[in-house]
Amino acid sequence: MNGPRRRGVRSVDRALDVLSAFSAAHPRFQLSELAEAAGLPKSSTHRMAVTLVERGFLRQEPDGSYALGNRLLELGSLVSATTALAHLTQGITEELARSTGETVLVAEIDWRDRSLLITAKREAPSSPDALSPIGRRSMLANGCISCAILSGLPPEEAREIVPRLRLAQRTPSSITDPAALLREIETSRLRGYALEAEAFIAGVTGVAVPVMVAGRPAGAVAVCGPTSRMPRRRLEALAPHIQQLLGRAAAVPPAVPPAVPPRAAI
């Protein structure tokens, strides 16, 4: 990939370039396509791919194309289970899905590039197909999840970030004006949650509450569903329920992992 390199091991950089080439839009590549996407020579990409297949980080399909391997799924589940966000939302998704009958999403924010990653999802039986799956990454923008997370920031920081966001017109109700989004964020900050009425996906309405870790928003928990089942009064009733569950989880100290026994001397 073009751009300055971090100091480190070149082969590791290249392996990560190969893995990072994959996305929801590009889940499979032929070798030449993978080399182009990773910005590497075809011969180097082939050597990296062979090693990554052997270690389970890639798999090769019968047609010769490459896709991400199950080893990443295993490691990803460990990451999502051990973060502070996971501790605070553990059990909440199941309880909310059970009590509301709607889809529950947990999203984590990466402030380095202002991207959102869906780390947990409990789907309602009639969940809209357009709702993000686990592992979907998108940029911080409009919508109740983004708005809830931004509302957890100090006002001056939100005012600095919002003008830099790409506010796409996803539906007729999408907020595309930074000033309007800042007003919505301030309203969300005052009430402690964000509401959305078909602003991100047509026909889908939701409510989201920021999850705070050490005084900063680490992500958000959202309950979403068809607008026909989610009138504003229901959203406003759900918000304090989500806040109560998060408050209860914050009062429970995280579990201490078992100590790893020392290796026997050789």
C-alpha cells in the first residue's frame, strides 16, 4: 500500500496488507486482484497467501480465489469478548432482544480512523435484512449509533469532528448538514440517548445509548426495528431501560482471567 510505513518487520507489514485488502465489498480475490488490492508484487502476494492459508488466516476456494480463514474468526471472537465494551454489554443484548422482540446491536468506535465495528447482534425473527451484521465496519456518520457515540464526547470535540464526517444522504430523512447534526448531538447529550426515524435505513427506526469507558464513549447499544413497531413513545421508553442495564453492568467488576501456569523448566 502507498504511504509512509510504520517501523517494524516488513514481512509482517506485507502479510497485514494482504489481510487488510479484504472487506465486505471485496470478500474474495483472485491472486492478481489480491496483489493489486494489497499494493504488492504478485510473487510476494502468492508467498504470503500460501503461508496464510497454511496457518488458517486465509482459505483458498476451488476456483483458486482467496477468502479470509476461520482462524481470524476465532481470534476475532476473543477480541470482542475481552474488551471493556464487551464486559459492559455482556448479557445486555440477550436481555434486550428478549424483552423488546427487536434487533439489538452493539457497535465499538475506533477513534484512530473514526470507524464503527458491529461487535454483537441479536436479531429479531422479523429483523430487516439491511441491518448490519457482526463484523461490519463503517465510518462514523449520521444515524442513532453515531449520534449516541458523538453525544458522549465533550461538546468542543464533537464540534471539531462533525465537519470532517461524510454525511451521506442515505434516505430522505438523513441529516447531511453538519450544523443540524451538531444540534441533534447536543439534544442527545442532554437526554442521554439518540433517536433515529428512518435516517440511516428506510423503514427502520432506533434508539441508541452511548457506552462510556473511563469517561469517553467506547461504543453504543442500539435497539432497532421497523418503524411500524417502533413509534417515538416506545423508543423513549426503551432508552431508560438500556441505561439501567448498562448502569447495572458497570457496577460489576470485570472477571479476572485465570493465571497461566508457568512452563516447566527444560
